[in-house]
Amino acid sequence: MKLFKKAKDGGPESMVTGWWLVEAKRLLSVALLKFADGSRDAYHSHAFASLNWVIKGRVMEHMLDGRVIEHGPSLLPVLTRRDTFHKVVSEGTTWVFTIRGPWAATWQEWVRGQWPVTLTHGRKEV
């Protein structure tokens, strides 16, 4: 379990910085996320389900089927399921409060022109 940690969320190439109040991957994680403008070019699923509140800014959630869902500040959370396969693009700087559930062992990532990869803890390929 980790308390009060700052790190990239999504690996070293990520454009998202997180400040974790608590990270206990077997139970839950609570963090404040800062999305920089834009996105890296990778679609991904998740090792966890999460509830997310956009506090300030705006993100566009790009789905593999071509849909784009816009999220701005709201009292209603955005639910992200483990099987949500998307890419999130921030329009300017966006702040998001997130509560994440327990982690599964794996998730997937896909960059156009490459085969999807399955990742596990530490972003190691399975």
C-alpha cells in the first residue's frame, strides 16, 4: 500500500500525472489526475473499474468503434469499466478525481499499426 504518492499514470510516456491519496491495488485507489493537453496514441482497457469526476477542463473519450464522448465538469461521475477500451484526449489541462476498484491481473493496450499487447503489473508484457 502506498500513501501520498506522485507519479505518471499509465507509464513513462503518459501525459497524465497522478497524486495518489492512497493506492492499495487489492482494494482501491484514490487519486487526483492532471491530464496534459492531448494524448499519447494508445487505446487501452483497464485493470480496474473506476468512478471519475472531471473537476476542471474537458476530455474527449475516443472509442474503438469511432464514437467520441465528451466529458466536462459534473457532479455525476464517469464510469470506466475494466473492459472499456478507449483513448482519452484532453483539451488543454484537465483535472479529474478518481476512485478505482481492485486491480485485475492484466489489461490491454493497442497502438495503431501494432498488435495489441497484454500487460500486467509494472506494465510488463505477458
